[in-house]
Amino acid sequence: MNKIIITLIMITGLFSFATAQVRMPAPSSTQTIKQDFGLGSITLTYSRPNAKGRKIFGDLVPYAKIWRTGANAATRLVFTDPVEIGGKRIDTGTYVLYSMPGLDSWEFIINKGINNWGTDGYKESEDVCRFKIEPVKMKTKLESFTMQFANVKAESCELHVMWEKTALVIPISTNIKDKVRAQLEAGMLSDNKPYWQAAQFYKEYDNNPAKALENVTKATETNEKAYWIWIYKAKLQHEMGDDAGAMISSKKSLELALEAKNDDYVKMNKELQKKLK
């Protein structure tokens, strides 16, 4: 009886050992980045291999051969608004980013094969666009393959691709003007008219300072204690050459900022008024 029990214990122990699961770090970690851009966002998901002392481009990653732009599954991009890359309009949706490294030039490929594992299943017929980017040599060696968004502005940003001592910059653009203008026009038909937003749009995006001044003036009339709007008007008047008007608006902003105990705007108005004297 004792021998049977011992045997069962040993079998149970061996079975537990055989089926035990051990978690280990992934050889190539996955990173997902969501970047607000324009009126939407871009989500990037990719795997990050490490150099581990190996020669990368032209060896581990061959030249003139399609690469998944990372490890494991192909790099994925999700656009919630249309963008333009490589002179080509990309509609909203999910895509994969392939690349073909070269010594003097890389070719990037935006493709519809979102179910592909790496380059397996790649079809040229599913290409949305191809564009070429010249690589730049970095001074510092980068161990992990890295992609990131940089220089993010209202209608443009860059996707940086970097590994070892090689870096590439992919320009991305979008058009927000038509959508914002349509929203403003619709808003002007309502009781709560968006004069403040219109002023910012016409100054910063539409290059129409006269229209901006018209709207910021109406914004101060509907929100008389908004010191941030008064200083905006003052700066706009200064840029348009009306320093006398700018001084009046800035003094009003300063008075309201002091009343609201907002030291930042007090300082900004005092600095602006020094320029107007």
C-alpha cells in the first residue's frame, strides 16, 4: 500500500513538473503608441528586436528585400482620419507598414494585409502606396528597434524609424481646415456662437487676421471677463500694426487677470505692454 502511495506521489510530481508554465520576457517586446493627430489619431503597434551585437542592415535585415519593419507580426498603423503619406491619400482604417531597406534609399510600403504574419501572405496587389526615404546616420547606436512620432503639429507630424545607427523620417500630413470651417459655419447658426474658436481658426490656420479680429472682438463682447481672450486680441492688434488698440485690450486683460489672481497672465500683459510703449 505504501509503495502504491509513493508511486502515485512521484507520478503526480512528474506530471506537475512537465506541465508547469514559466513566463519569460519576449525576445522582441511589443509597443503600442497612440498619437492624437489633426482631429483624429494614429495608433502604431510594432515589435522591437534588439541588436545584440549583430550587424543589422545589410546582414540581419537584408537590403532590397521586404521587411516587416520590426519583428513578429508586421507593423500595424490605424488611422481614424484620412492622412497623406508619400504624396498619397490614405483613408481611415488599419494597414501594415512594410519596408525595403537600402544603403542609400529605403522604400516603404503601406499595405492592406493586416492578417499577415510578418511578410508571409504579402501581396503586391494589396499595396496602398509606396514611397522612398533617404536614411540618415545617427551618432549614437540604438540597441532596440524604435519607432516614434515627433514634431507633431496641427496638420503635420513625422514617424521616426531608428535602429543601430540608421534613422529615417516619414512625413505625415492631414487637412483639418475644411472640417473645422464646416463646424464653425454650423456653430454660427446656433444661439451659442463659437466666436472664440473662430478667432483662433482664422488667425492660426486660415491666415485671415481681419476675420480673426472680427471674431475675437465679438468673443470679448460675449465674455467680457475672459482675460485670455482680451490678450489674444491685443496680440493680434499688435501684429496688425494697431499698437494703440493693443494697449487698450492688454490693459483690460491685465485688469481682469489681477482680479482673477492669475499671475501668468499678469506677467504676459506687462511684458506685452513694454513692447507697445
